[in-house]
Amino acid sequence: MTDDELIWRIAGGSGDGIDSTSQNFAKAMMRSGLNVFTHRHYPSRIRGGHTYVEIRAKDDPVKSRGDGYNFLLALGDSFARNPQEEAYYGNEEIKPLSENLDELREGGVIVYDAGLLDTDEIENFDERVEENDWHVYDLDLRGLAKEHGREVMRNTAGVGATAALLDIDLAPIESLMEDAMSGDVLEANLQILHEAYESVRDDYEHTHDLRAPKAEEGTDGEQVLVSGSHGIAYGALDEGCRFISGYPMTPWTDVFTIMTQHLPEFGGISEQVEDEIAAASLAIGASHAGAKAMSGSSGGGFALMSEPLGLAEMTETPIVLVEAMRAGPSTGMPTKPEQGDLEHVLYTSQGDSNRVVFAPGDPAEAYEQTRKAFELAYDYQIPAIVLYDQKLSGGHQTVSEAVFDEEPNPDLGSVVSEQDLEEAAQEAGRFKRFMYDDEEGSGFGGVSRRSLPGQKGGNYLASGNEHNEVGHISEDPDNRVIQMNRRMAKLDAIHEELSENADHQPVYGPEDAEYGVLSFGSTKGVVEEAVDILNEDGHSVKAMNVSDIMPFANDEVTAFLESVDEALVVEMNATAQFRRHIQGQLGRFGDKLYSLLKYDGNPFEPSEVAAGFRARIGDEADLSQYNVRIESATGD
């Protein structure tokens, strides 16, 4: 089996170094000139429990995880709670091998640690190997590691065996090890790497023909391997964010951690606080004081931010929040991806909400749209939310370094100058923070310029109650209507600006395609790969991934739906939240919309989206092998 791609899966126990080993292997593939995409699967446990990471590497661009995989390195779970089959969770020690067989492609390669794993404990293992033409190599990686030092070094031995079996040059791997280690630890790992490599080359007959792909033309420009969390953090830093507050919660913690690591380099501050109410409130206070600030959480923690979010809307304090979706409700499945918080983010807080919501589809969009979120938040004095999920948060992919070369922007937006404050004091005697008609600020649509603490003559009242122009509490009906209309006018102005200056709804595929696929957020890449598959099979399909969730991209989505006979809406939740949002904005297209839903804790694979499309249009397609569901927007 000779493939144009390698999909390498390393499996073990949580705490066995699977993530760090996979990151180094992915970087080695990138440094060899290949494009890379990673997918991480891990349990909601600190240590122990089956975990794996997939590394997909190709000479061509890769946008998502692939369909199955073709190389398994199974290390076993050294933190297994109970190795007995009759235990409640089964034999956890063997799971890194036993639970990874169903998705291994025919002709695939298995390398397992014979020092820890015994295939006799897996029912019908030999029969499955023969049936699927798998090529199995049993290596005592644990024993090799113990000869040279610590047992965890069996990961290095496994990488050496992988390199030998796939004809991978060791130089990029060695370089990465030298970057991460030194002294005796480095020497021991290099020795294990080479010993495993030579042992496999000399002592094992290579029965397979799978090889790592070669980079024929190389990638365009310098590549970096980043996640959506990196994109959000780097976008925030380049847009001038100098304050973040938060409380750890998977998967939002990645953004919080990256920001915390880098903010000191920019003279910024990171604060870990006691809960998410305090986190959002602290960020609002920092913004009020004149800093570009952000906070965030995942579903349950973001729920606690509902009250301060409403305060930011009423006091017109700019703030950027990030919400990292995971499978719910409640604690749900903390480490599994889902897109079930869309309606939560759109409608949480009190009364008629007024916020911007972006849902980037990849790390590059995460960077660009986080920057746009800050720009809009501070220009229009409005909360802006970046919505993503565990798939985008933790999955890494190669991105052109040029994406992150944009100029920094420290501008605080619509802030009044002290000269204007002096003139206002001479004319009116008091700074009108919530002015009905601010001629200077009217270019931003409904915006009245704010002052910062310490500016002479700029003091005002900031109340969560409805208020008049200077901030005094007011329940006057006329004032209420004027203030509400002014605040709500911001979304119209933002919508106009986004329509004119930003394209967050990329269309992929033939312009005159007969059918459409709509998605939002992290499903972008997998949908685009499915569109390629379908068009190669003779179908006529194009896709649009929508990032402008609020204000909604009405014009772009309308044009897309008018151009196709029917559209399949692909999302990772059980209640078709994105499709319902489209219907709420563009109800007349309801009879054109059908949903493809998945909510089993695993992201879509391209073949699932392609099969869902075929099943919808009446082609022969067996969906019984997938955990997906199709439903009509009109219930028929």
C-alpha cells in the first residue's frame, strides 16, 4: 500500500508523553517540507486513560483529519487503573492497541510495545490482521528504554522504529530533540532513537510498502505549526491586548496559558482568579481603566459570565471574550469537541443583547477574526465574542508564517481627547458619556465617545441600570427608547462595515455548483475536503463556512442559498443550532435546508460529510456505519 499521505497515530495512556511526542513528530514532518494536520483524542483524566494523537502529513495542503489512518504506534497505558478485562472500564492497559483497530486502513502498519502489550488479550486479533492485510511489528520498546534510562523513553524508541519503517530521515527529529533536551538526557534519547532505528532496519523484514510522503515542491514560504488557540492568542497580542483574566477550564485553558506565557514580554498582565464571574468582571474593569482586555471560558464557566456580559453591554465597555465549546450540557464530555454552545453565546445575558460573535474556521481565521473582534469592540464599545471548540483549540496545522506578519494595533478606539473634554465642559458643563447624538462619534453608528479614568473633566457614572446621557439612573420612557435605539444601531453599523471591509464567509468549490454545503467554525476544513471528494466523483457542490454569526452575514448567505438548489448544513450538535440560526435570519430558505448532525464526541471525517451528502440527494450511501443524522429544516 503506497499512499500519498501518512496518517500516523500514536496511542498510550494520558500522562505517558503522547502529546509532546506527537508534537515533535509533527514538527519533524513540517521541517521535511510537508503540510501537517493533527487531531488529539484524550480522556477527562489527569493521568491514565486511553489517549491518541493523529499526525496527517502530505505534500499537498491538508485541512482536516483524514478518513481513518494507516500507521499505529501503540505504547500501552502505564497508568492503567485496572488491567483486568472484567474491570468496569475494561483492561485499560491494552486499550491503546485494542481500541484503535477499527479505524486502521487495510494494509496499514502496527507497531506495538511487546514489553507492555500482549495481543493474546485481544479477541480475534490474528484473524483481523490477516483479514485487513495489516503489517504487525512487535518491539520491546519498554525494555529498550529501561536499558538506557527511564521507561518514558519508549516513546523515543517508538519514533525511531517509525522512522526506520517509513524511511524517514532522522535529522529533523534529532534537531528537535536537541532543541528540547540537553546533557545526559539528550544523549540517552539519541542513543535510544538510533538503536531502535538500526534494530528495525537490520532485524525486521519490511513486509509493507507504506512510506512517508516526500515534499516534491516544498511549501510556500516559511510554515509554522499552530492551533486555533495560538491564532486567538497571537491575534489578541498583535491587536494590543495587555490584560487577561480567567479561570482554567478545558479547552479554553490553552488560550489562557499561551497569553499568560507571552503577556509579560509585552508589559501585560495575566490574572488567574477564583471563578468566571470574577474573571469577566476583572477584564471589564481593566478595559474601563484604558487597557485592551479579554477573558473567556468554556460552556459552564461562560454561563457564569452572563451577568458581567450584560453589564458590559449596558455600560458600553469594550471587552473581548472567548468561548471554547465542548460537549455538554453541564460538565458533559470536557475533552471532546461539539458545537452546542452557539445559542448560549448568542442569547446569554439579560434583555435585548447587543454583541458581536465570530466563529473562525482555522488558525489563520482565528488570528484575523480575533484582531477584528478587538477592533470592533473598542471602536463600537461593545462586547465581542470569539466562538470556537476543542477541535480548533487543540488541533495543530501548518500555516504560512506570513499570516502573522500584520502590523500591531494599540489603538483604543473611540476615546475622547482631553481637548474635546475641555470644550465640552465649556459648552455643557458636564461630560455626556452616553450622548444621544455624538456628532464626532456618529461615524461609528450609535457610538458616543468614552473617557478614561484620570482625564480631566471626563468623569461620569457607569451604572448597570438604564441611564441618561451623563449616566444617572433613568426610567424615563423617552430616554429608554433613545438609548436602546442608539445601542442597537451599533450592530447595523458593524454589519455594514463587515460587508464592506471583511470577507469572513469563504466560498469553496465551483461558482456555478448545483448543491451547497453550509458550515460554521471548525468544520470548515473537513467540509472543503468533502467537497473535493464529491466533485471528483462527478457531483456539483460548493461550500460556504460562515464566521460572522452576529451580526449575521445575511447578504453573503442569501447569495449563496439563491445560487443552489439545496444546501446541507453540517454541524457538531444534536439540535441543529446553526441551521436554526440561519432560518431565524433567512426564514424563506427553510425548504432548501437539510442538516447533517454529529454529536458523539468525535469531529467529522471527510467521508462522513460526503456520505451524508450522497444520502440526502438519493445516491446509494450507507450511513449506518457513522454516528451522523440527517434531518429536514421543515420536518418532512
